Amino acid sequence: MTMSDKLSDPRLFRQHAYIDGKWTHGSGGRDEAVTNPATGEVLGHIPWLEADQVRSAVDAAEKAFSHWRALRADERCERLLAWYDLLQANREDLAILMTLEQGKPLPDSRGEVEYGASFIRWFAEEGKRTRGETIPSHIPNAALGTIKEPVGVAVLITPWNFPLAMITRKAAAAMAAGCPVVVKPASETPFSALALAELAERAGIPAGVFNVVLGEAAEISKTLCSDERVMALSFTGSTRVGRLLLEQCANTVKRVSLELGGNAPFIVGPDVDPKEAAYAAVAAKFQTVGQDCLAADRILVHESIHDEFVAHFAERMAALTVGNGMESEVDLGPLIHSQAVDKASKIVDDAISKGATLVAGDQSQAPGPNFFMPVLLTGVTPKMKVWSEETFAPVAGITAYSDDDQVIEMANDTEYGLAAYVYTHDIRRIWKLLRALEYGMVSVNSVKMTGPPIPFGGVKQSGLGREGGSSGIDEYLETKYYCLGSLGSVSGS
């Protein structure tokens, strides 16, 4: 059975780049296979574009800009809402595509389609609220104010862990603001992006407004970052790559927004039910099989309930089912590729060699080469990689602490500052931690914290700017100041 045979609408499975409203082959003759990480099955092939083809996508976006920005905000809203409706109408096919190329369980993929679509609806409406302001004038006989204008062509570079939602969260904001986009999806998961292009075309999004380029990431990013016509770049991925892109954008002084790595602490106070907190920590750690920048990497538990918490965590973790995401009742799918498995193994070995205790995690039970059974380590210390690195794997490390000041210092002991979790009922502790934690987002007594209305983003080396909420569209808008003097008045500074 081919990939197309698995979909109700086989036209959603595309194996070409999408530039200026046309499906495009690579001019260099190089194709790359895309495989199912759960089975190793080749799902299809994508072309690797040459630099001139990548620049042609910028040509198309630049050409489309004048018309797209000239549309009224409500006209752009109508087209985006039509796109949203098509995502909803095709959500099962989109979920199947995602599970096959990314590996996550089908229910999780369905959830991502819903989540990703919600950003299109949010920003379709938010585009009608990009208001300027009136400034009380200090200049005689003059009216002062600001208007918001689209920044121009935007490049969006997105990761493989959320292959649909990371595109819609960026693209919907940019397009609602009036900016055409050039999307570079991860080569591991291109088919979700191409399905979005197919649906955008059906929704009446004009040619050149939504483009998808494919190929070698480093070469494409270098081409796009050096192009003076590209006015904004948004990237989600590792801090290492984010630093490189920031450097590459410096010469042309682009608007840059970065959503980079995380190393989220999960702080458990002494006053909570250990079982309730442990179950929440399992959910926070193993979402997307740990391949999530919001995953709880360092679980910090008050010493008074540490042992009971660990017992409940181990019990809940043991109940998770690992397997092919297309099968029913699977909780955790594969890691994206064998390199991710190797990295996870090295992190676990490093922790054990430095004194951590392996409570659970028998890798002989893994159902395939790209699978990694969930691991629980206790006695984790700052000298271990599991403490300092973003694991991006189902490896949970637990550390005991004695008081609030100590746990604040422990939690902030990282270059990252994306998200933190706090579980406690003490309002004084909540406010103390909320203010002291050096993170862009803090979730108290809840694992779920994201969605279209919130300003998603981090501090320190977890990124620049925000996505979602009213802040998300500002990444693609410039503020233009005006001074309207009356004719015949004397101008002044």
C-alpha cells in the first residue's frame, strides 16, 4: 500500500516543492527519501532544490507582497478562515500523514492538527486588530500617530517534532499581517508542510503568498539569510542552529524571532499529593516521547515526599505503551532517527557512570531500532549531561531539594529559559517561584500551558520574541510614525 492509498484524499500527499503556486521539481536531479521512523519504510521522496530555485521562491513572495498587503485585513481573514476550514475537513488525513512521517501516536497527531488549525483561526481575526495609536501632539498644528505595516517577505524554518503546528503558528501570523512566507520544513517531515500548501491553494491563498522549499538545511538557510529581500526570519529549533542563523541575518539586519532549546524544571512542593504530582510529571516529561522543548527535563522534588513521588512516577511510567503510532492504545512512538537513540543512550550511560540510579528503563524491550524505552533516573546532579542538556528523549531525571531558595537556584542553573512547571498549593511559594524563576513561561499546577492566545517564548538562550497571542503578529509588523502638519505652518524639530 502506497502513501496515497492510506489517505481519503491522495492529493494531500505531495512530493514536490511549492513555489509561486506551482509544484516544483529539483533542478539538480537530487531526491531524498523520507522514511517512517517506526518501521523504516520509505514513504516517498522529496527534491533538494538548488540555490536559484530557493531564490525563485523569494522572487514569488516579493512579487505577491504588493497585492497581499493591499488587501483589507478582513479579506485576508476570509482566506485564512477558508484555509482553517479545509484543515478541519481533512484533519484525519493530515493526522495520518503526520504519524507516518514523524512517528507520534495518531491521537497526538489529531491533537496537533486541531492545535495547528487554531492558530490560523486566531491570527485570521487578530489581523483585524493591528491598530496604531494617536499620540498627543507636542508640535503646534500637527497630528501625530502610528500605523502598523507588514515587514515584508518572511522566512519560516520549522522543526520535525511538530511538523504542522510550528508552521501554522508562524505562517498564519505573518500572512494575517500581510507578509508572504517561504517555509523550510524539516527534511524528516516535509509532507505535512506540503499538505498545508495544497490546502492553502484550495483556500484561495494567492500564488506566492505561501511557498515551501525543500533541501539541504544549511545551504537553504544561508541562501535565504543572505537575501536582502527577506525582511524577517522565524526559526524553531536548537539553540546551536539559532545562533548560526542570527549571525547569518546580521549583515542584512533582518527581523529575527527564535524559539530555541529548553531545559524545563518541574518543581514539586512539599504540600502536594505525591501521586497527583507524579502523574502530572509523567505527562510533562513524556509528551511527544520527550521530543518537545516544553518537556520536563529536570524534576525537582522536595525531600519530604521524594521517595513516595518516585514510586508513583515509576508506576505510572511503567503503564505507558511504546509502539508504532498507527496502532491503537500506543502512548509513545519512536524517536525521529537512530542518532536520537544514540544520544539518549549516551545521556543515560553518563548519568549512571556519575552516580545516578537507574530505577527503570530496559532497552531490550524496545520494539524497533528507533525506539527508546522510557527511563527513570534518581540522584541526578548538575555534573551529569541529563541535568545540563536538553535530552529530547524519554529520559526522566529526579533530584531532591530541601527548601525554596535551593530549588530556585537549581532551576535557574541552565543557559535555557523557556518553560518551568511548579506544583504547590502554597500561594506564598507560588508567587516566590513565579517571580524568581528565569523563564519566559511558568505553569502552576497544570501541564497544559500553550494555545493561540498565549505569548509563547523564552528568555536567556531559549530565544527571541514571542509566538501566539497578540504579540505573535507583532513579529511581522513595523510601526510607522507619522506627523501631519497643517499647510502653512512652520515646521520644527
